[in-house]
Amino acid sequence: MSPLTRIDHSVILGLIPHGARVLDLGCGDGSLLDKLVRERGVRGTGIEIDDAGVRDCIAKGLPVLQGDIDEGLRDFPDGSIDYVILNQTIQAAKKPVVVLQEMLRVGRKGIVGFPNFAYWRMRWHLLTRGRMPRTDFLHYEWYDTPNIHFCSIRDFDRYCEKTGIVVEKRIFINTGGGGKVYGGGRPNLFAENAVYLLSAPPGGFRKED
């Protein structure tokens, strides 16, 4: 498991109270959900589209539904979940707007974690090598990457501002030194990853420009 996976999982565990109802969207092999169940005693369910990921979750004894989060969460009533998690998935979603709105309809709180594509090492790699960056975390080639929406911290802040999403907390992360929370300035340039705690707009979603 990479340093980023360890630190972002630890950050998310710290945001969720013991015994909460949790829905993990794009849960993969269930590693985060498994930690939440074991360490935080959550009542958790995962949603995963990939067959292998679903099998891994079942092998861990986790409740999991196979489905496409881009199609919405119509089986879940409004406010039926305490925390809906979307970690390292939004950049691979075909309909990120649908996914964000649905998670904040279903969940009282939402947690979104994503890689910052404006991170300085990625900018430097593109500038000096003229090729799409690859890192220990973003290790795909341009032709086989699942990432289709390349979002920066500034982009995500702007989206929340435009749509009225309430940002309750931002936590920035770097993988250097075994993984650590970044507390310095200019996170859009110097933070590799971000975790946001969100809630729905008080008056409903505003239409984007």
C-alpha cells in the first residue's frame, strides 16, 4: 500500500465518528471501508463497478453493491447516510457533477479525496520532459489511465463556490517522508492530494455558469 493510501485513509478515519452510517462510492477492493468497519465501528456499505473489486470486498466480509455511481444513487433516500465517501474516484467519474450532487443528497456529509493535478512535481515533469507525468500514485500511461477529469485544488474550490457546496474542512496531503499532512501555504502548488469534508448547499444546488 502506498504512503498516500495510508495517510489519506488515516485522514478520512479521523473525520468519521464511531458508529456512523457510511457509503463508500467506488470502494475498490474495500481497503478503506474495511478499516472504517474495524477501527471506527461504522455501519458501512460499498458500491463498486469492477468485478474484481466486488469479489475482494466480499472476501473481506464487507457489504457491497455492484453498480455504476455515474448513474446516481436512486436506491438511497435523501439523508439516509451519515457520511458518503468518494475517495480517489471523482477524477475517473464520467459524470462528476451527478456523483457529487447525489452523494450530498443521500449523505448528511460528504468526503471527497482527489489528486491535485496542479501539484508542482507534475507541472515540472510536463515542462521539462514534455510528457504526461507519472508518479508512484498516478502510475498510468496516458493511454490506459482511468482518469478523465483532471482537477486541481483551485478547480474544486471554484466548483464548490459556484454551486453553493459548503466546504466544512480541507486537508492537504503529500507522500514525501512516508506521507504527511501539508499545512503550508499555496496548496494548489505544493499539496499532492486533498481531502474535503462537504455538506449540501443550504438552499439547494445553484446552477453553474
